[in-house]
Amino acid sequence: MNVEQLMEQLGRAGVSVLVKVDDERMAEGRQPWTVVMTGAVLGEDEYVHAESSTLDDCLKRAIGRLQACPGEWGWVTELLSPATGLPE
């Protein structure tokens, strides 16, 4: 997965992305990965929040929620094609 390319493209589009892994939740067997996306481009008072047990799945969930935000996010789907190595 080319996370760097994904993050750079989101940043250029005006999306700030925070990726977190929580050691306490990991030790408890809970979902340690969190992705939060913010930015004026998402719409007023809009943000994306996703949690999961793996980074790959967490990013997939976050991208799915991003696509439900106002704006044109179809390019993200194109960026996530198998040819790029990013999650589908």
C-alpha cells in the first residue's frame, strides 16, 4: 500500500489526515487504529472518523466515509485502483 501517495493527494485536495494507533486499545484486543480527516473542503462542520483493527481496513473505511462528504471524491476511487498498490 502506498500510504504516502494517498496522504499527499488528500493533502493537496485540502484534507488534513490524522492516523493514530493506540497501544492501550491494542493491549485490550480492541480496534487500535483511528483515522480522522478534516478540512474546509469536506463541508461545514464535516469530518471523517474511522476505527479498525488494521491500518488497511481503517483507511478503507475512512475513504468510504470521505466519499459520502460533499464534493467530488471520485478521484480517490481511481487512486485506489489495484495498479497503484493502494487499498481497493
